[in-house]
Amino acid sequence: MLHQGWQLYGRWCRWSSPFIHLLTLTVVTFGVLAPLICHRLLHSYFYLRHWHLNPMSQEFLEQNRQEGQAALRYFEELQTLNTSEASGSEAFRPLLLVTIITVQRRSDFHYVLQVASRFHHLLQQCGAHCRSHRILLCNVEPDSNSHQDVRLLSSFFPMVSRNKNEDPDPRMNQFEKEKQDYVFCLEQSLLVYNPEYILIVEDDAVPEEEIFPVLQHLLLARFSKPYLRDALYFKLYHPERLQRYFNPEPMRILEWLGLGMFLGPVLNFVYSWATGRPSLSWPPVLFFALYSMALSELVGRHYMLELRRLAPTLYNIVPVTECCTPAMLFSAPSARRALSYLKGLHCRQGFAKDIALYSLLRTKGENAYVVEPNLVRHVGLYSSLRLNDNPKLL
């Protein structure tokens, strides 16, 4: 019976017109299979927001709260074992300094503990390759003693804090304060350690498992190219919802066309083999190119990028986009240039520090890049800038 079914299918493929084949494939793919498979994929066009967004957001918050509690236990156990690693500036110059900039947030999520525990664990795993890396805490809470999580972390990592005598100007808007805090932490990173590279991480950006192997490859191999070595900064995170092909960034359009030019002939070859037709026919090649481009965009470029995690050499470096700053990598010279630029800018609503940094590329003739896929996860649904009692994943 099964053999007869395959025979009938083979005869249908052989005698039906290519138009019928391709029309059927299109209807089945985009009308049936893709919606069924992708309706829970958060960054897909097929995502059923009204069905899944609220429960998925609540599930994410609960999981994140549990991860915060696990991070708290992680450091409490280290404290019990008396494995303190805090120290001041050391004699040698680190290759990479990870500076975690933190402010008091909702205490039940312990965002900064999640970030710090993850970096600490990954450094232990990294071993000899990461001996030249250090972690620095930068506490920008106006009342530094009120930040309880930082008081715990100060037993394990060096820390810098805002001067208690520096009362913030009450007229200063929150976006300018955030920029000044960023400038303070970047400046202190240079003063305390004078590292070759600084990774400024916000306290709700949890590093991915492969962050240090990828950074090692970038710092020791890829950054040997002058156009990368002289860049103003490298972003290690871009919101997944903004990673689609259909965006203003021209490099993504070229990438999208390249995907179609590669998959079009490949899928045409498979189709020709299955139907017993000539191996090269330009209309099916064009169809399969457009088919693969549409499918990759609708399913989500974010999920295509995840394949690059297989090896550090597969990570992509492309011209930077405007938003956002959870994790930014600076070389020492570029950090000094960024400091001088930012000190001359005033931030406000609609012109936050991420937009300010991006504006410098045009006004100062600088270049900057973003690493794909993301090397950190942004977990802070509760923002320190914008009040939101009912946050959502999108």
C-alpha cells in the first residue's frame, strides 16, 4: 500500500505541471506548515501574539525571578566558602576588563547578581585563556550603600562608586544622568585598570555561554584588520525584534539576496531530482530563491543567526545599528575618544546615550560594528528608566 502511494505520488510529480507543484508547495508551506510550527516563536511573523504573549511574559518573569534567587545562593555559598576575589588595581594590564554598571532595581529579581554570577562562572570555566580578564563593578546608585546586591558583590569583585559628596542636579533629566553614569564607569575603568579592551555591560545583560571564546577569537584574530581595530565601539547585543532582513540596513538586504541566490539553485536541484525534470530551469530557480527569502524572513532572521553559534569563526561583524547599549566593547583608544565625545553631548528624551553614540559616527567620521548573533541576553523587563508595572516580552 505504501509502495503504491509513493508510485502515485511519483506519477503526479512527473506528469503535473511545475506551476501546480510550486503553487501547492507555497500553499502548504505558508498556509499550513509554517503557521503550525512557528506560532510560538516570539520573533516570527507567524507568532500568535494574542494567544501567547501574556502567558509567555509571565513565565519569563517567574523564571527570571528564580534565576535571581539562584544567583543570590551562588554568592552566599561562595561567601561561606570564603573564596573572596576582591582586590584593587593590579600590576599588570588586563587584556579585557568587564565593567558591570549597576543601579538599584527591583530586589526580587537580583539582576546584577545574575549578570555577575554568570560572568564569574564563565571565567572559571574559561581557565587559562581568561587569566588576563578582570571584572569591575561600577555602582552608580546615588546612595551607594542602599544597593544591597552590590554590598554582597563587593566581597568578590573590585568596585567603584559615585562620590557621596556629588549630589545629582535635581534639574537633570534621567537620560542625561544615565549618560553621565556611563561616562563615569568608562572613565573609572581606564583609571583603575587601564585595560586593552573594556566591555561595559549593563546589569540586566546576562552573558551567553560562548561569550569568552568568541571574544578571544575577535580580539586576537578578527580585530587585526585596521578597519575593525580602529572602530569606535562594538555592540554585542541588538534586540531580536529588530534583526529582521526587512530593515533599513543595506547590508541585511545584501545578505538576504545572497541567501536567495544560494538556496534558489540548491532547492531547484532537489526539485529536479524529485520530479525527474531537467536540472537547470531559470523560472524554478527564481521561484525557489524568492521562496527561501520569504520563508527566512517570515520565520525570523533571528533563528537563522542562531546557527552561527556553532563556532566562533562563524560570528558575523556588520555595520552597527542605532539601538541599544546592554553590552558595548571598546578598545582603550576608542574608549578615550568616546569619553571626549560624550562629555560634549547633552542627552534627553528621544536622544538617549545609545542614539548619542550612534550620532557620533556621522558627526565625527567614526565607524562601529555589531556582532551577530547576540553575546548577551537582555533580561531586564523592569527598566530603571521607564516605569512599567506590567512588562511584556515584546
